[in-house]
Amino acid sequence: MNPLLIDFPEQFETDMLLIRCPMPGDGQVLAEAIKESFHTLHRWMNWADHIPSVEESEELARHARVKFLAREDLLFFVLHKDTGAFLGGTGLHRMDWKLRKFEIGYWIRDSASGKGYMTEAVQGLTAICRECFACQSDRDSL
């Protein structure tokens, strides 16, 4: 099946979180989170090679949305459901749509670390994948 035809939610919620694909206008909060956490991020994330400007972060968010819609990479931003605070990112990467195999990546801003947010986000993403791909498999077998 063509990945463009696979229905995958652009957002979902968990107990504490709103998890959604990037949107135009996300550059400011993304740039702030990366700047806050750069010392931690650049040690682990290849993409964190410099502190991006707001404009660079806006471009990243918009490119990520295009890749999401094309099913080339499914990046999600993690926000606190009650406050709307930007906490970090997670997503499905290095996809093999035929096998429905993905790598889950994630990062969390330093000020949100250790509070269980990313554990909840990854568990939520895993549950959505199971739900989405189980339904899709049922449709494929019809």
C-alpha cells in the first residue's frame, strides 16, 4: 500500500499531553526549547549541531509537516495538555512501510526532564501505532 494512503492521526492526547505534528508558527517555541537544552541535545542528537534561530526552527517545523503529510517521517511535538507548554519531540523515523517497522526517536527539554512526560508520550505513540496499523491491516486483508 502507498504510504500516502495510510491514515495516521496528526494529533492525539494522553493523560497529561497533547502530541501533534508540527504546524506553521511552531518555530519560536522550538527554538526556545533547543536553546534551553542545547548542552544536553548536542551530545546525543546529530541534528543539534548549533543553536538555531527562530527562522531556522520555523523552517524545520514546516519541513517536518511536509514530511509528515508525505509519510516520509512522522515527527510529533509534545505539549503539556493543560498549559500548552512545549516539552519536546518524538516521532517515527527510518520507516519501512511494507513491514510497518519504525524507529521511535525522542527528546525532551531540560526543564521538563524527569517528570514522566516522555515516557507517557512514547507509550501513547506506541499505542496509536498499534491501533492504527491493526485497523489498516484489517482493511488490507479485505
